[in-house]
Amino acid sequence: MGAIETAIDTVKQMIIDGELRPGQKLPVEKNLAEQLGVARNTLREAVRALVAMRVLQTRQGDGTYVTSLSPDLLLDGMSFVADIHLDAGAGEFLHVRRILEAEATALAATRIPDADLARLGDLLDEAETVAACDPVDHEKMVALDQDFHALIASHCGNAVLAAVIQNMSGRTVRARVWRGMSDPEAVHRTLREHRAVHRALLARDSERARLHAALHVLGVEESLTGSRAFAGEAAHG
Amino acid sequence: MGAIETAIDTVKQMIIDGELRPGQKLPVEKNLAEQLGVARNTLREAVRALVAMRVLQTRQGDGTYVTSLSPDLLLDGMSFVADIHLDAGAGEFLHVRRILEAEATALAATRIPDADLARLGDLLDEAETVAACDPVDHEKMVALDQDFHALIASHCGNAVLAAVIQNMSGRTVRARVWRGMSDPEAVHRTLREHRAVHRALLARDSERARLHAALHVLGVEESLTGSRAFAGEAAHG
DNA sequence: AACTCCAATTGATCCGATGAATGTGATTGG
DNA sequence: CCAATCACATTCATCGGATCAATTGGAGTT
């Protein structure tokens, strides 16, 4: 095994074993390189790899530190995975997101504070205002959509679940979904579904919330594959 | 923003934009560094970070290539996240795994080929043989357990779902769970649950498979939290 | 006590050189 | 002509040193 990989695994193992704790400062590059028996440049590449994984954090002039290692931090590389698979695998990502978001919404129904329920309502009001404009500000809609789902997920009581959901659909994927909604009716359908989820949360009804959340993501899935035909939209026409 | 982060994001964006495709060879370090306007060492640290994310792959004497970018490859850093959170967050990871594994098992019920159903049976037979030995070879049990779940997940028809499940519980977490099963009865209960999942798959019954899979993971969760704490206290005292 | 300024510390970046692994094409033997 | 072998060019891996930039902490001043 190469020297760099060895150095990476050594630091990883030190963290797993508890020798390095979150927030702790590492020795200076010169000493740590000597301790691991590699050149400073080699150590830097190992450190850089761990920084990319959000395991370490460097501050010029200060030192290198272990991050908080919180799941939401370490899992945020997943959004890049979702972004580069928006052609072939977007449907698969959305399927996973549907499963997880349904569960998270059900969990949040009994945990989200009243204040944040009100904030969800505000987000929806703002989204409807934006949707009424012509032309629609898609970037604003993407941001509001993301805030809505993130706020719910953050109150499911499971940080790992929230982090995975948050990163399951990257910005690029979400932006593409909204770009595809040039049809005003599709935008309004999405807003109706969000309202339905919100009402279920207000009623503290986990099962209703679960179903509406699942149905909402399913609608997104079907609008991506172009196979929505029988649902609510045909009834309107 | 630093030069290295700029280089990382540039390469990432080239992949998202399709300028760099899976399997494609990158220019030699010297040229690419010049093209991005950084020194070779700086570029190497950027490349090393992308290698750590499984986005690039380097072969000494040959060159640097874009990987297949398949979800199972890019998501395998998650196992490290699971490993370092086995103290505080193991329960949360298992909760997510329970949700996903239940769905994947239900999906696999109608998709897994007969040959692999037979192979699942072989795995269970072997596991029972190992469990009957004294002392039990825990490493062998961990490997068989992992094979069992991986084989099912691989036939759920969703590569992303399979990859997330596969990496949701890292080796360390799984090993710890099995180490905790010094009680022969816990081992036998796990094997019974595996058999139940297997029978449901044989019957091609998605709902039965879903329930048994969820129940199985739930059992692991409970053995880690409530019961295990009790048993551990008693054993220590 | 609070502020300013400077020097030490530390990571960031760059440069050049050598080692190691791979691919390629010429050479050689059949 | 074909196959095996070997030397060479290419390329990444690793190393040591040098300079730049940002932060920190203490000396000195008000």
C-alpha cells in the first residue's frame, strides 16, 4: 500500500480508536510527517484527502483540527454523487428519498415544535407568492422547496436520517426538477402537496403525513420519468 | 477560495458538465496543473482529494482516470461515517438501515433469481454450522451475515438503494453487533429471523419479506440499546 | 486596561529532483 | 512471419527544501 493511503488509514484509525477526538488539534505538519515516517508533501496529500471527507479541517496560521464528525457534515459529499447521476440514476435517488422522507415526515409529525410548523406555513405562503409571479423565479422556488423539506427532516429526531435526506438530492437534481416544471399546473400541484403535508403535520397525524410525503416525492418521480397521467392532473383537464 | 479547492471544484464541474466522462484519461499532471494555473504539488493534493472520494483513480506509470462513478463506488465512504459513530449514533444508523432494508427486501422478493435464493439458503446452512461450533467464529459469522444482506439488497432493482444499505453499517459496526452476541440464544434468534426472511422470499411474498426484514433489524437495534445495556451491566457486575 | 504592532508559528503554495510502476516498441530467437 | 524479451520513454509517487500568507500571542505604548 502506498505511503499516502497508509497515512490516511492511520489517522482514520486513530479517530475510530478515540486517540483523536472531535475538535482536537493535530501536531504540526512537520512533526506529524516525521511521526508517520513520510515527507511533508506526502502527509499534506493525506490531510487534504481527509479534509475533502470533512474529517479534518485546516486553518492557515493556526493548525489542523478534527472536525465535529457530525453525520450531516460527513455525509454531505453524497450530494455530489446525486448530481453526477442526474441522467441515469435520478429516479433511483428519488426512490430512496421517497422511502426516507416518508418516514422522516411521519416521525416529525409528533416532534416538530409549533413555532416551526408556523414557519413551514410562512414558507408555503412565500412560495405561492413567488409562483403567482410571471415569470416564476425558479431559483427562489428551489430554495424554498429545499427549506421546506429540510425543516421537516431536521425534526425527525434522527440526525443520520435527516442528513441522508438532505444530501440525497443535490442542488443540481432539485434545480432540474423545478426547471422541468414550466407547466404552471405542475407547480401548483407541488404546492398543493406541500400544503397537504403541512396540514397533516398540524394535525400531528403521522400516518397522514407519511402518505402525503410519499405521494409528493412519487409525483416528482413520475414527473421526471414523464409517466404521470392518471393522477390528479388529468381530472383537471 | 484556495487554489486547491478551486482545482477540486473545477474538475468536479467538468464531470457534472460531461466534459470528463467515466473511464476517461486526464492530461498528465504537469499539463493539467499548468492548465488550471497551479503548481503540480497543488494539483496533486486536489487529485488526491478526488481519489479519496472515488471520483478519480491514479495508476502509477500510466495516468489518472475518471472512475465508473457508479453509486456503490462513490457511496462507500459512508461506512467510515458509520464506524466513527458507533458509540452515539449506531442506533440512528440502524434505524435508517431498517427502513431501507425493509423496502429493499420487499423489492427483491419479486426480482431475486431462483439461483440466488438457493445461494441464500446455502449461506444460512453454513451460518448454522458455524453457530454450532464452540467457540463460535465471530468473523465468519460477520462475513456470512454481510453476504446474506448484500445478496438480497443487490437484487432490489435499485443500485442506489443497494449501495446505501451496503454502506450504512460499516464493518466495525456489524462486527460490534456480532461481538455483543456472546449469548448463544441471540445468535440463534438472528438465524431464525434470517430464515424467516428467506422463506418469505421463497414465497415471493413482498409484504411478508418486508415485515421480517424490518423486524430483524429492529431486533438488532433493541439488542444494541435496551437489552444489551442491561445484559452488559449484569455481566460486568 | 485597552490598543497597536511585530515576530513566531503554521498551513498554503511552489519548485526541482529522484524512485517506481506501466506501456510501448525495438530486438531477438524460433 | 510470429512470439517472447528487454530497454526506454512516460507517468505517477515520494521526497526535501524554499517562499508566501494568515493567525496567534506577547511586547510595547497610550
